Amino acid sequence: MTDPLRSVEPAEPGQTVRVVLVDDHRVVRRGLRTFLESFSDISIVGEASSGEEALRHMEAWLPDVDVLMPGGIDGIETTRRVRVLTPHTQVVALTSSTDDALVVAALRAGAIGYVRKDADPEVLLNAVRAAARGQSLLDPSVAQAVLQELLHGLHGLRDDKTDLALTEREQEVLRQVALGRTNREIADALVISGETVKTHVGNILTKLQLAHRTQAVIYALKRGLITLDEIDM
């Protein structure tokens, strides 16, 4: 899991992260736009004042990352629908709540990141960049408690799943993913190509019926492939 306080590198040269902002306060959206667009690898492709409005435009915007703080239908339901409409879009929840149950519900609905509104702006930037890479970032104020709660029952993880469904190489890749490594870092560690890593990750998520890397981390924890102490937060 990505360290919220460690700088996440921009996208590859020439690549831009397409971001949508959803919040019911225009001044908040304007501030976020000004901050995020000050970085050359970030492009704001849409804004919405509610989850309903965002969902109407999501297929036209096709963002890489949705920074979500909606009024109207709640953020959990919006996240769930975004993941259905545009499955490649990663959702980062930005909220003032520190309720562990709400954080868990957001992750179960498909959010890959969770950042408090009073966090340092760099934490949000890191969360957006990490999400675009398929990496999870949780605000440090909630991360440890949330991981503990998720371990006691993440939606979609069944006790009858076995690691026998994965090849030996896929289990190696799963462990690397759970430790928060990027595809490039995994490729270097296992001496394979980045495309091969991407294929393995896709196969792992499909075989284990997981939505994204956050759930892969929890699966690895439940199976004892890694420990909480090994996760870099």
C-alpha cells in the first residue's frame, strides 16, 4: 500500500492523468482544480456538484481518477456506479469523516484511495497519482484501523478461496502487489517485463474475484502471504 507521505512520481513522460472532481461546493472544486492542474501530469477533464451529475457525464469524460466528495446520492453508491459505468476509472474518496465503517464501505464499493479533507495537499496528489497506477493510498489517520477491520470480513472474499487457483509466479506477483510495489518495481524484482506483470495482476484479480489492488492486499493478509508490519504506510 502506497505511503501517503512519500512522493509518488508523475506519470510517464507524455502521459496525463485525467481527473474528475465531484463536490457540492464550487469553491472546493476550484481550489482542487487550481492545485492539481499546477502539476503538468494532471488534467481536470470534468467537474460535478453531485454524484448524479457525475454519473451522467462519466462515459463522456472517461477519467482515469475520480476524486469524489458528492452531495445527492451518497458517495458509496456513486463509487459503486462509477466502477460499473467506467471500470478503468479509479475512485479516491476525499472526505471529512474518519468513521472506520464508512472508510471500509467506500473500499468495498470500489474506492482505491481515501483522503481526509484536512490532509496535506500533497497527500491528495499522491493519492491521485497512485490511483492512476492502480495503487491504493489511505490517509494515515485511518489506514491501520481500516486494515484491521477489513481483515475481519471484506465483502467478496470467501474463506473457501485457495491459493491453489494461482500459479507459483502469480503468488509471487500477488505478494509484491500486496507490499505496495509498482508494476515496474515488480518487474525489476522478478526479472520479467512490465507487460508480463500487468497480465499476471489481471489474472490474479480475475481468479480471486477481486475488484482492485486494495482487495488484493487484504486477501494476501488473510492468507498470511504478508503481515501488517510489512505494509509500508
